[in-house]
Amino acid sequence: MLQTEYPFTLPMGYVDAEGTLHAIEQYRGTVLYMVPTMMKRIWRLHDDVRHRFDLSSLRVVWHLAEPCPEWLK
């Protein structure tokens, strides 16, 4: 789930890792709720892909539903 600076929440459902980064950039998301599995998928993207998106709007990333490995926090 992605929240934006406007009073609007974008329920994302199942999307791929790159699609998540694209949504953050497109909608200027400020708060992101993720499960660690999705965080791992984003981490596994090639550096060129991960760094292509402007994620500067993010203020908080919450991980839910399962323990998150220390190396991923």
C-alpha cells in the first residue's frame, strides 16, 4: 500500500518490484507499507534499475506481516 502527500491511498495488490518503484515515483508516495518479500525483490533488482527512479518523496517505509532480516532494514 502506498500513501501520497494528497489524501489518497493507492492499494497496489500484487505488482513486480520495478512496478512498485515506478508507482512511488509516479504518485510521489510518502509512506510505503511492504512485506519483507517485496523488499527483497526490490533489493535484488540490478543497481541500474533501482537507481533509475526518484524515490525522494518517501518519508517512511513500514515492513509488515513477517520478521524482516537485519541486513534488509
